Amino acid sequence: MSSGAAARPESDGPAWIKSSYSAGNGGECVEVATCLDTTHVRDSKHTAGPIVSLGQAAWTEFLGFAARHAG
């Protein structure tokens, strides 16, 4: 995942960064926020929806998996 967008701080939470791969045309869009040892991932179209939280090791493993399977 690449991040080219500026962080979007929320009033009482972490600053979310939208993936630069999110085209904004209604397709798959994700945002991430990092807090100490945890990375949070959510759907940028449904910011009040579920959030996946991953520790450093799991996030690193996920990024490696995504890089190997990117189309």
C-alpha cells in the first residue's frame, strides 16, 4: 500500500491516511492509522464501520503478502 495523501485527523482519534491507490471512483478504498505498536485499517467509504487492528509483526506480514500478490 502506498500513502501519498495527507493524514486526516479526527476530532478524538488517530490521523487516518487514505491509500494513494484509492482512486475515489467508488472502488476499494482503504485508510490506515498508526498508534504506537498498532496499525488500524478501515474502509474509507464507511468510516464508522469496523476497524481491523494489527500489531507490528502482523502489519509487516500483511504488507509483504500484499506486495507479493499485487496485480
